[in-house]
Amino acid sequence: MVSLMIAALGYLTYQIFQPFLTAILWAMVFCVVFYPVYVFVLKHLKFKAVASLLTLVCIVIVIIGPFSYISFSLMNEMSNFISKSERGNVEIMKTIMSDKKVIDIIERIEPYLGLKGVSAEEVIKSNTEKFGRGIVDRLSAGFTNLLGVAANAVIVVFTTFFLFRDGPGFLQKIRNYLPFSEEQKDRLAAVTKDMIVSTIYGGVIVALAQGMLGGLSFALLGVGSPVLWGSVMALASFVPALGTAIVWVPASLIFLYEGDYMKGIGLVLIGIFVISMVDNILKPLIIGGRTKMPTAIIFFTVLGGIKFFGFLGLIMGPLVFALFLSVFEIFRTIEGGNNA
């Protein structure tokens, strides 16, 4: 009877919070990402409310304003790319696909990919259009309901403020309910912190930095749709071994193929000494000796997170997986202790 009552109350509680879950999750993401900023401000000001307010201002300046602009630009660029693709006006793709060396490579790999008798150009175009439409539909749905967006923004700001101010006390209450010993709780907190730092700061934020640098480089070199390609570069940074080179190497080869040697060589130099060096310099500084999650795992958690949560999944995907690994590690330790 008690279990049934708890289940019923839990379900009703979920229904109460369900309309606000996305806003609450965004607030949690902002708190995780900007908590070091909050701690720094609090150390100098000593007042939690003022530190929370100043951190919120920082979030609005650094994230919400630029993100809104990037989202609008990405939607426009993706829409233009799709319309050009549908009209068959993607000249770069035609140029690449008509090159003899590219044709030879495609003919060799077609049997292994099951593309025999199918136009590889059409496969690339159709999949690019399908992926692009998915992004455009998500962004359009978000911006169409401006009233809902404004209401969610207010809830996110309100929730973020109180999570910064009262978060430590709230986490302490959750800690008290955990069915672990104090030593295990300390271990869980340490492992979770390491995972969050290595995954969120060492993975996602580095990827965003590479995407911004890549997009800016493309814009300066006159490449069309720089926001789109910067976004692709941010996702590509999670691909093991290849990373952002998946984007800037073909782009530089296209410049060289078209005879624009200055831009081609310039993009190669930027790719090697600017975009790629962000990964080589920032990650060791951020992660240090902490537990490091494999890049391939981060890649799949980011993509899976985006598919499940939308753009929120860029952070929530790796974060949920990091928490899962942390809890799993605790249970593995408990099980090992019981078998000893």
C-alpha cells in the first residue's frame, strides 16, 4: 500500500514538473558549465545572491545572445544549402564528384557500402538534405513559438539563479538520501567531478572552441555558410583520430583544386596551428590527471544526446553518461567489497 502511494505521488510530482523539465535541464547545464565562474565571483564578493546574479549576466552575455544569433544563422544557412542541393546547384559537390580520382575511389568502395548501381552523389545529397531538414525543423519549431521561448527563458534564468544560490544545500540533501556510506559518497562525488570536468570542459567546450575558430576562419577566407561548417566542425572534433580535419582538409583541397593556393595553404596552416592546437593545448590543461572518457564515447553520447534531448543533449548526453559511470563505479566497488 505504501509503495503504491509513493508511486502515485511520484507520478503526480512528475506531471507537475513535466512542462518545465526542459527549462530545468537547461538551468542545470548552465550551472554545471558556469559553476567555476560562480565560485570565483563568490570568493571575492561573499554574497551568494550577488554572485548568482553576476554569473547570470555572464551567461546571458557569453551564451544566450551569441547562441540565438548562431541558431538563426545556422537555420538560414542550412535552408539555403538544402534549397541549392534540391535545385542541383551545389557546384562544389559537382566539381568533387566529377574528379577522376574521386570517381576511382568511389567505384572501389561502392561494393563494400552496398552502393552498386546507386549514384554516390545522390546518396550524399539525400542524406545531407535529410540531416539538414531535421536541424531546420528543430530550430524553426523553437523560434516559431516566441511566447513559449520567452517563458522558458524566464524559467531558465529564475531556476539558474536559485540553483547557484541554493545548489550546494540541495546537493547535500540529495547526498543524505543516497544509500551509500560516507566514504562511498565522497568517492562518488570525486569520480563524478572528474568525469564532468573531463567530459564537459575537456570535450564539449573544446569542441565548441574549435567550431567557433573554424567558422571564423571559413568566414575570413570567404567560404560560404561559415556558421554551418563551424557547427559541423564542432561535432567532427569528437571523431577519433580525424577530428576537425574531416572538414578543413577537404575545404583546403578544394581551394587548391580551384587554383586558389593562398586560401588553400592558409586554411591548412590555420587548421594545423590554430584549430588542431586548441585540442592539443586545452585538453591536457583542463583534464590533467583526471579520469579521461574515450573520445569515441563522448562522440556517441553527444550525438545520442542531441537526438534525445535536442540541442540540450550537447551537454546532457555526456553528463548523463558520466553520472551513470560514476554510480556504476560505486556499485562495482560495493560488490567487490562484499565478495572480498
